[in-house]
Amino acid sequence: MSQALFKGIIAYPITPFDRETDGIDGPALRASIDRLVNDGVHAIAPLGSTGESAYLSDAEWDEAAEISIGHVAKRVPVVVGISDLTTRNAIRRARFAQSAGADAVMVLPISYWKLSEAEIVRHYSEIAHAIDIPIMLYNNPATSGVDMSPQLIARMVREIDNVTMVKESTGDIQRMHVLHQLADGEIPFYNGSNPLALEAFCAGASGWCTAAPNLIARLTLELYAAIQAGKLDEARALFYRQLPVLEFILKGGLPTTIKAGLKLKGHDVGAPRRPLMALSDDATARLGALLEAVQ
Amino acid sequence: MSQALFKGIIAYPITPFDRETDGIDGPALRASIDRLVNDGVHAIAPLGSTGESAYLSDAEWDEAAEISIGHVAKRVPVVVGISDLTTRNAIRRARFAQSAGADAVMVLPISYWKLSEAEIVRHYSEIAHAIDIPIMLYNNPATSGVDMSPQLIARMVREIDNVTMVKESTGDIQRMHVLHQLADGEIPFYNGSNPLALEAFCAGASGWCTAAPNLIARLTLELYAAIQAGKLDEARALFYRQLPVLEFILKGGLPTTIKAGLKLKGHDVGAPRRPLMALSDDATARLGALLEAVQ
Amino acid sequence: MSQALFKGIIAYPITPFDRETDGIDGPALRASIDRLVNDGVHAIAPLGSTGESAYLSDAEWDEAAEISIGHVAKRVPVVVGISDLTTRNAIRRARFAQSAGADAVMVLPISYWKLSEAEIVRHYSEIAHAIDIPIMLYNNPATSGVDMSPQLIARMVREIDNVTMVKESTGDIQRMHVLHQLADGEIPFYNGSNPLALEAFCAGASGWCTAAPNLIARLTLELYAAIQAGKLDEARALFYRQLPVLEFILKGGLPTTIKAGLKLKGHDVGAPRRPLMALSDDATARLGALLEAVQ
Amino acid sequence: MSQALFKGIIAYPITPFDRETDGIDGPALRASIDRLVNDGVHAIAPLGSTGESAYLSDAEWDEAAEISIGHVAKRVPVVVGISDLTTRNAIRRARFAQSAGADAVMVLPISYWKLSEAEIVRHYSEIAHAIDIPIMLYNNPATSGVDMSPQLIARMVREIDNVTMVKESTGDIQRMHVLHQLADGEIPFYNGSNPLALEAFCAGASGWCTAAPNLIARLTLELYAAIQAGKLDEARALFYRQLPVLEFILKGGLPTTIKAGLKLKGHDVGAPRRPLMALSDDATARLGALLEAVQ
């Protein structure tokens, strides 16, 4: 399998919950995935931060993974978030994802106690050795509580066979520079910070991992196309056009704002799981205005 | 039940795992609790950060809670950590702890997505309404990812009936000052930052929540006694004497260092759960030297 | 000269400016110093942060130093702030202060470009070699832009002959602990963070460098006396009583708030120098209420 | 005068000191300026951070300003750094620069005591009212100690007549986004963070204020030309080629590293002023290797 499997717009579906049972709402999940694939995104990334993976029981996680991978049905590549606090359960999930047909897994080193570099390396190694599909290493200290330096990241890509891609969500463009320098541009890196979409592509990112396509798929795809075509002025204009939406969904929390935005677009996918709250009416109105402005 | 139930040295037991099964090691857990009670600590706080609560399955958590509360057997008061990422499971644990005989529960607002103040308040309220025993609100952004301001904390103590105590682990003495000022000294606050033990007592803390008694119970108790007796010079000398140990266990991670220290003292309680690693041989030797210096 | 020359309450006078000429207002400066000495403070520290030293021309600095040292007239010891961005001018000021009769000088490594450890050490060494009186090393990254680690500070005290005292204004009690540990309690350290007054004394500080005595001399002296007498409960009560004033003057900027407070007490010492503004009427009213509450 | 006077590469000359007298070395300063102009930079910015403006006496500052403006002699536009801690002296310098023929002045709100928004606005207003030439507002909290929000910056551009340009040196690309959004792209902004050169241009920066042309003028000009021509791939390659040099000079301090680099290129401009140190031999060798790699 080639590293080039993932590029462009890699979209995060939400995980809808049934209003009655609070369990996974399968039909709504399938519909969410269909919308993204039909809109033309280049890959699907279920059970990431947007997918409220951290809030699911193991049984729910398995169910959502199976539905998601099965329903994409190879129309586009799938990278599944398998992160868990314990190495044991992360391995279990990685194997489950591979069995269910995932093209790759994404691994964030979630922590309660801060992890040492040795602990992080062992965590990734043990997961990598348990599966055959590639790993997208994911750095997002704001949610994981662990910040991996570009040096540590480059070392793991070099030393652990199937760690082949890196997703950076710190929003710090200098880390992408360092990563580029440490590997002579040979490590494919993906940007996970929405308001950095333009500049990460300028700096050489292979793709943009984002929940935005749930609401504004066309704009994200056009931005990527403009960059590919070397049309910098057009890319900049497209970026500034969608930036208010990108900032809004980041600031309000992705599950919360994306679910509210989907409802505004006529797709009721329920609320995020408690303690997360549904977006307030005021904020929903602001989001509605932002979405209308970019139609 | 009086708020004064908790004061002085509130000790955290570790959670030992069986080397074969990786499950809870009941006999070792009971022995750990006995040592703390026999050494004279004023209360026991199972399933906190030190107890690797975040790394346990629900079944394991229930087992450890039942063993711990049952084995303390009212010799001293027990406050059980019931924190969970979802409100639903935090409520389940809180009820379990109450049924098992806990005197109070400790609640940290663990997060993946940052929580708004409204989300935090609802989380505490729903837990509080589900039980009858008091809640010790716990602020520790380094592990939870959520930082509650003293203003928010004071508001919850005021507004939610059985939130009656506050544990602060930021290590920022100014927050204790603000909390004192917001409530005219009426909210009992507990210090959860080991290297702040002396000054938090000086500032009026009711107690010190700490894993240190697993290794140096006598010194922690003598510090508290000196403060109670108004012997500031003696308290200062006792504090600086134990400070190297306190700094070491904080920096190395409490489950990791306390388990290593217990082994040094002849009590083999196994390693922390992966991805956490056992303390390295070098670091264990340094810990051994520090412990010997304070005998 | 003994290190014990400085202990207890070390008070910062403001530098009053003449409303007409914008130059140093000598009579008002002398009166400010007299009030502090008469109120019983243990030492005077002219031309520190509170004294707007950074905003003075060289000629003005010399004038203020000469007036201050001369007017204290050995009634209490004097430590003069001689900090300047260039080593050359810092040396010039240090020599001037020594000639004028200062007992010690206080040196903050003011920076524009961040200084390396080697640059900091050379700066202190060259000043030290140019004078015979002791140096109080001063760490205050919020105003200087340079943060010296306790390790670096301890090294300079050890290696540079007349660097004998340390003033810490970071408000981080752990730095005082480290300093204590690095020198077995042998380096006299002074607290420069007003809201840390109680705990710094608990941790062993020799003195409190503060502008508060301009407004509430008695309370600061009583706090020190209670600590000296080992009356911790009384010290705590005194501290919490004055804390609102301490927080207010810190937050509003010392020259701004102290000058406003002095005017409230009937001593018109003018406004701080532009771009600093006089305290607003609203804030002045709040300060008035705080001061009244502690009479 | 049009805002478009400044665009592209705005170069900072260093201020050379005479080894004997420690005064301004006029001939070396003139030669430094000539090299930059002859290499084709689009504007000259004397007495900025690189020019050690903060370390000069008033007489030295005047001398350097007069030489610099006079020697550029309208070959390219000149923007002079007139920042000073007091409003009074900043005004004096701004008037001096205008009289000497500067096209614009650059103003950083240097602080000792943190400035409130009202104090910052008054500082800029009073300077603006004292002169007729435009002001480039300069935000660089790392050296000034004051961080101006994009909101405050946009407000001052709107409200103060001759504040017409903004230089951002925080290295935070999101601030440029906010500035763009607040003014519909109408405020010309300049990037002052060397390692952000590529992305700031992508985000729409009008120019790059940089000391790098002292050492690698051609590369900086080629990067700008590639961006202007819409050749993103070429711009990216040029950026990564010069990035090691940009990172080195930023990390080592601009006066220190640029002076060392100039010496490597055969132009001895002396050392930076104490407490700043000349670059160590080891670091100079590393810089030499980096410069050779990009020839």
C-alpha cells in the first residue's frame, strides 16, 4: 500500500446517537458518510476527535467502526482512529479496524499521566507490531495531553516500520517546517488545524484532515484544487472566504458545532454525548449566518 | 455528615495489578490500605490519579472500589475518585461508591473536548443529584485538561447542595487565596500538589491529599502536627527534609514512582499499566537514596 | 558588612515628578522616604520598579539616587536599584550609588534581546567587580524579559564575590524551595511578589521587598512580626486582611496605584510618567474603599 | 504618500560600533546600507531591533538616524524605528526622523510596566499627532513586553490618522488572518518573523521586514519574486533552502548573528554592545557552514 493513498481532503464524520437509546444511530451514520463521499472528499476518517471516539464504550466503538468501514465500502480510503488510554485496548481496536477493512489507523497518544518519550515509543511500537496496515501518527496536545516534538515524531517514522504518516494539529506551522527538514520532505504530513489550512498546504502538507466538509465540502475541495493548480491568489481568496466557518467550528468544539450545522442543513444527527452540550440557540444562529454567507 | 470529616493527611493507595492476569491484585491492594491506616493517615482516597483509575475497565473499577471501601471498614473516612469522561458513567460510579459505603466522592472533570462552564456545572450537578454523600470537587488541569477558575469553583460549592469540599492540584497558591476570599474562608480546601504542602497549610488548607504516605507516612503526619501546633520553624524543617522525595514522586508520575518505592520497601505491587512504564533502574536507585536519607 | 543588614520589610519609595517641569520633585521624594522610615520599615529600596527607574534619564536617575540615599541618612539600610539595559551604564550607576553611600545595590538583568546565561553572568560579574558593596540579584521576568533559573542564580551567588542576596519576584514559591535546596538555606532570599508575602516567609524568606508600606505600613510590619513570633494563625489573618490591597496594587501597576493611594492619603506625588497613566477615577475609588476597609 | 511605498523585502541594517571608542562607526554603517541597497532590497529600516536601537544613548541614536537616512538618500524608502520607553522621547525621535527625511517611522510600544490598552492608544496617538509621516505599528511582545491584539491594532489603524501599516513579529499566522478579516484585507501588514516568511506571503503580507538580506539578500528577493509570480512550488523550495539560516539568526539574536555573518563575509562591523556577546567561535562556524550551503 502506498503512502499516497491519502492526500487532499480527509473528512471526519460525526457519530450520531439515537435520541431514545443513546446508542449509535446507524442509519444517520451511514447517511453522514454518504454525503461526504458523494461530495467528493478524498478519504474518510471515522472515530476521530469529531467522531466522539473518546466518549464511546468499547462495544459502541466496535459498532461504529464496523458500520463506517463497511459503508464506505472502498469508495475512498479509510483511516480509523483507534486511540485509547491503555496500550492493550488501543491494540484491540487497531486489530478490529484492520479486520473490518480499514486502509490505515490513526493513533493519538491519549494520556492521563504524562507519557515519557520511551512510553510513547513503546505504545506506538506495540500497536504497529500488532497490525499490518499503516499508522498515521497524530499529534494533538490540546486533546491528548501529550506533546510530541517533531524530532520524536521523525524518529518514530524512521524506526517503526508501519508508522508512515504524520498528522499535526498543534496549529504551529514551524513544526511542519522542522518535520520537513528532518526528513528532507520525505514524511507525508497532514494538517489537522482548520485555520491553518492555507499555510499548511503552502508549506507542503499532503492533506487536510478536517470535519469542515460535513458543512462546506465544496469550499474545502476548491481550496485544495487551487493549491494543486498553483493558483495562490485564488487559494487565498477561497481560504479567507471559509475561514469564519473554520474558526467557528474549532472554537465551539467539532462534535458540538458540526452536529448543529448538520441540523441547520436538514440532517438531524442528535446532540453530542454528555457532558458535551448541544450548541446554544444563539450560537446556532451565528453558525447559520456564517454558512449562509458562504453558499 | 460534617465537612470536618476530612482533614490532615488524606492518603492515596495505588492499585496493584496481578503480574499474570493483569487484573486487580486484591491481596496487595488490601495490604497497601492496611499500611496506610496503620501508619495513622487521617483518610483514604482510593481510585484517584495515583490509583490509575483512568486506566481501569468498568469492571475493574467496581472491583477496586468495593475492595477498598470494604477493607478500610470505617477505620478512617474514605473519599472515592469516581471521575469519568462521560457524565453517564461518572454517575454510575458515584452511585456504586455510595452503595459500597464511601463517605464522599471526589470528582475531576476529565475532558477530551474542552468543557464550557455550563458543561462543567451540569456535569457536577447531575452527579450530585444522583447521590446523597458529599462531593469533593477536584481541579487538576494537568491531568483533566480542564481548568476551573476559583470563581467557578466557589459558585458550584454555593449552588450545588452536596459539593462541599475543594481539592486544588494546580500548585498555584494564589488560587487558594482567591477561594478563601470568595467564601470568607468557609469552603474547606485541600491541597493536591505535594511540593506546596507547607505553604498550603500556611494558607489555611484543611488537608493534604497525597500519595507520599505510601513511602514516608511519618514525615507527612509530623508536618501536619507541627502546623497544628503552630510550630512554624519545625514545620519548615520537616518540609524541606521531605521535599526531595515529594519532588521526585511528582516528577516521575505517582503510580510509577510510588510502586517503585513500595518495592524498595519490600512490598511488590507490580508495575503501572501500559503505556506507563515501571521506573527505570537508575531512577529507582535515586529514589532509594532519597528514601534512605529521610529515614 | 553582614548579609543580615537586610531583613523584614524593605520598602520601595515612589519617584514623584513635578507637575510643571516633569522633573524629579525633591521635596515630595524626601517626604515619601520620611513617611516610610518613620512608619518603621526595616530598609529602603529607591529606584526600583516602583520608583520608575526605567523611565528616568541618566541625570534624573543620579538626582533621585543622591536625594534618596542622602535623605535616608543611615537611619535604615538602603539598597539602590541600578539596573540598566547596557552593562556600561549599569556600572556607572552602581558606582554612583556606592559613592553616594548606598549599602547595597539591586540588579535586574533588563533586556531587549534575550540574554544567554553567559551574557547574564558577565553582566553581573562586571558590575560586581566595579564596586565593593554587596549586590542583591533580582529576578523578575515580567518586567525584565529575562528569567533566571534558581540554578543560575545559585551559581552566581557562589561564583561572584559580592553577589550575596537574591530577590525573587516571579511569585513561584517552588523557586524559593529550589534556591533553599541548592544552598542548604544559606542564600538569603527576599520575596518581591506581594500576594506571596505569607507563604514566602513560611518558606524561609529573609525579607519582603514591597511598595505596600507606602499605603499600609503597619499591616506589613505586623505580618512580619507575627511570623517572627511563630504566630501562624495571626499571620494568616493579617495576610488575608491586607491581601485585597496587595492584589490591587500589583494588578494596577505599582507606580500607578501607589501614587493614587498616596493622593488618597493626602500626599500629592503627581502621576506616573507617560505612557503610564494616572489611575482612573473608578479604580481610585475602589482603592479608597480597600484602604478604608483595612484601617 | 501612498501606503504602497513599502512592499517586498524591507531590510534591517545593523549598527556597527567603533572598537576603540564604542561609538557609532559611521563608515561601516554607510557600507552596510550600501550593500543592502545595491543588492536590491525594496526598503531600508534603520534603528530597529537589529540596529540595537534600544542600546544607544540619545546622542548615538540621533547620529545613527541622521547617517542612515542621509546615506540611503532616497534610493529606496526608509522607515526608521523610533521606539522608546517614554512617550516624550519617542516623540522627540519621531520628529528627528521626520526632519532628517524618513519616509515613515516604526513604533514598538516598549514597556517596563505592562501597558493598558488606553496607555498604548495614547502613546501612539501622541506620537502620530507630533509628525506628518506615516507610522508602521509594530507588535513584538518578545522584545517589547506588550502584546497588542489584532483587534486593538485594527482599531488604532482606523482611529489614528497616520497609523497606516502593521508589522507583526509574533510568528502567529492566525493574527494575520484576524487582521485581514477585521479590515477586509485593507490594512497592509508586514511579517517580522523570519521563519514565517513563506506563509505570511501566502496569507497576503505586503512585505517581509528582515535582517536576513545582510547575509542572503538574493534568496530573500527570489522568494518574494516567486510569490509575486504565483510560483508556489518554487517559493516553497526557496524558503526551505534558506530556512536553516533564518532559524539560526532568529535563535542566536539578530545583532549577534548578523554581525558574525558579516564578518564571515569579510565585513568587520564589530561586536554587539554589552551585555550582548559576540557569537561564539563554534556557533560562528555553524553559521559559516549554513551560509556556504546556500551560496
